[in-house]
Amino acid sequence: MIIPVRCFSCGKPVGHLWEDYQKRVKNGEDSEKVLNELGLERYCCRSLFLGHVDLIKKVAEFKH
């Protein structure tokens, strides 16, 4: 639903990087370049960002 605060595998704090990553990728930058510049070098952290689907807006539609 929302990006985790820490990487599930290694425990590195990654939650604070999500907004910057999302903004830069939407502006047309290459995701590999952005991940490198943000300091996400481990495969586990990179896969967390690349595989994340932001569903919070869809779930919020069903709130009572």
C-alpha cells in the first residue's frame, strides 16, 4: 500500500527516498540513474522501489 520505512531484507531506511524517486521518474529520468543517485545499490532495496505499486488512493475510495 505505502512504501515501507525500511528495506525488508537489509533494514536500510528507504521510506524517505520514495517521494524524490517518484517525482524524478515521472519527470522522465531513467529509474536506474535515479536509484544510483539516491544511494540504493543493493538489489533488495532496488527491487523494493521497482516492484512497489502505490494503491493507497484506490483503497481510500472504500473508506467508510
